[in-house]
Amino acid sequence: MNPYASSPLLLALAGLLFFGGTTSSATAADSAVLKFNDQTPKAYDLTARASEVDPKAQPHPEIEFGFEKNGKPADTERASVDTRVPAQGKLVIWLMGYNQALFERINSYGLHAIQVSYANGWFSKFNKEPAPVDEQHLGNIRLEATTGINASEAVSIPQPDCMMERAYQFVKWLAKTNPEGKWEFFLAADGKGLDWEKVIVSGSSHGATSAARFAIQQKVARCVMFCGPRDQYESWQGLPSATPKNRFFGYSHVLDGGWSGDHYPRSWILMGLNKFGPIVNADETKAPYGFSRRLITAADVKGDAAKAHGYVTPNAKNSPRDASGKYIQDDVWRYLFTSPVDDVGQSVAPESATRMNLRGK
């Protein structure tokens, strides 16, 4: 028996209920507050350079983070919204490189989306476990890179170059540049930052891990983690979380090295996501997957672990579609970004097959 799969028979009814046209009360309330008034509704795709949006932004060559690379801009930020789709009143901040297919899916769900350029180039330099052991080493760098808090001695990332500030400055720019998109809805009431409880923070791999570390520090509407979190030697995943744990959602392929090496399932257990349902194979179970926060796929990737790593995020060329042209994972992606966070699965014990100590294996 596969220990990482739930019975489709037990969860099929929940799938019918979730995708039968109902929405959560929170989603309905946000939708009622944010309404577009666009005379010519359409999909908007906007681009700006972080160094032009905020003059205080600076490059950090010491961690391979600059404004130009090979004579081309390296600090480009992207945003998109589709005013033809009723707004859900949530902003997705993507912590990896721009992914058009992902943004198109996000916009089709009624969500705004931005990808910001912030000081995240440190990973290749610092991704080794330090001696002596520091179980917060990478987590503290992620915390500083995303929040600007002086949390790590390894890096020096000031406030203007952290993700929080870059996102805030970009949304202010968008509010002026694209009034049709109603971006000002995501600014805090005092105008001094974002209204983070309207924000969904998301990423894949390195980005998923930083998204999780950020959401533990800062309360957000939701955290969506594709192939992550990693940091398999660290313990920050178990810290008290500002974001309620039922708002974290993970999705991985079983051939991904981070999954087979127990990096992701270990993190999910440390985060307590087993309290919201068993690990569910999304290939065998229909949405909403018993409202579990831990989804996997075993889709055929020809045994290629690298392909498995990228399989779970939308890709215009490689994500498979059905005969009608619909992405076969679209229900999974829709669930991850839009399912009611207060609907949770039945708590289960941590999986005994998951190795929690990965040192010296």
C-alpha cells in the first residue's frame, strides 16, 4: 500500500462539493470589496525595473545579485491581472523568476500576481551546512532577504532590497501605472506597506522555501509551496508561525530528489501540516483532495528527477493537457491558490516512513 496516498472513494464527495460552484465567505467578501471598473476589460502584463521603481534599491554583487547581467537588465519585475475575471481580492507574490503560464493560471482564478526582483542570489554561496552546526543558518538568511530584518551575519541586506519592500514599491508603482487593475486595494490603510493578509506568497524550490520562512514570520493570506520547503538540516520549519498553519499548501512530485530524500515531507511534518490531512496523491483523488495541505503526483516523467522537480508548476510547453486542451493539473493549482483555508482535512499522525534526521545518512 502506498503510505502517501488517500482513498479516492473517501474524498470524491468533497471534490464534488468544492468544485460545485461554492466559494468561501472570505472569498465572497473580498470579491464584493474589489470590483474592476475597466471600460475595456482585458489581460494586463506590466514590466518595470526595481532600480527605476525605487531609487533606494541597490545591487549586491557580493551575493551575485545585480541590476545588469551581460549588459542586460537583471532587476526586471513583472505583474499581471485580468480585469475580465471577477477579482478575489488576493495578490500572489511569486518568489522565483517570471513564469507566464503560472501567471495566466493565477489570473484566470481572479488573482493579481507580481514577481519581484529582490536580493535572493545568495543561495549558491551559502547553501552548505555551516560548522559548527546552526539549524537556523539558511532560515535566517531567507528571513533577512525577504523582510530586511538583520537576522544573519552571513549577509547584509537592507530594507530597500528585501522582498517586502520591493513588493510594496512595485505595487505603489502599479497603482499609478495601471489604475484599471485596482492595485491600491493591496496597500495597507496607512499607505506604509502592503496589507499582507490580502497576500498569497508562493514559489518553487528555493522560492518555496523562502516563501515558507517568510510566512512563518509575517502573517499572510496563504503560502503555496511547489517542490519545497528544503533546508533539510534546519529546524526553522517548526517555529511558531504568524501565519496559521492551515494556510500552508505544498505540492511535489514523488521522483523529485527533494521528495525522495525526505526534504519536503520532513518540512511538512515540522510545520504540522499532517494535522490538516494525510498526504494525498492528486493523480488518484479529485479536488478538493480531502482539504489536505500535502499533495503529491506520480505522473510519468520518464524517470527524470529534474523533470519531476519542475513538473508541479505550470509550464506552457511541458505541462500536459487533456483532449480538450485543459491542463490536467489545473484543478490542483486552483485548489492550492483558492480553496477555503478554513476547510481542513482530518488530522493524521506524522508518517513514520519520513526520516526526520537527515544528517550523516
